[in-house]
Amino acid sequence: MMMLSKVPASRFEIIAYLTMILGVFGDHVSTGIVLSKANFFEANPFALNMMQKGIWTQVDAYLIIVSVAATFIILRAGKNPLTKNILVFPFVVGLLRLVVAFWNVSLLI
């Protein structure tokens, strides 16, 4: 059985998780709002495919759950101090999705 250390979350870890959650949520909500307006369409074929299949919300939820859980476990299971670099993943994904959310909002202006 794998034992996880009881290391408290660092500030950057919390920021990385919150950035991911806010980015995914912001992109999801802003995309829904923009697509409800006339003359707008989804340009991302992957997102469009998920929307057509009705799994877009579930995939976004799983992305958050799996990414945060995997990062949390890897940080606490590893003894290598370089494992903290894994926090770049949720942080960058969150930033990219925030950029998309801001782009979506700019389309409405």
C-alpha cells in the first residue's frame, strides 16, 4: 500500500489547482454563453465533437478531478524534491483555459 506524506499544500500548489478550476470553469461558461448568441460557432473540432455527443461537461469535470488528484498524489508519494515541478501542469492548463475564456468574452464585446 502506498503511503502519502502529510505535507501541507504550498501556496503555489493551491494557486495551481485554483487556476485550473477557474480556467476550465471560465472557458466552459463563456463558451456556452457565446454559443447561445447568433452567428457564433465552435471552431475547436474536439470540443464540438464532445458537445455533439453530450459529454463536454463530463470531460471537463474529469479533467479537473483527475489532474488535481494525480498531481496531489504524485506530490505526496514521491520523495524527490523535483516532483514539485508537476505543479506546472495544472497551472499551465488553467492559464490556457483562462486565455480562452477571456477570448470568448472579447467576442461578445
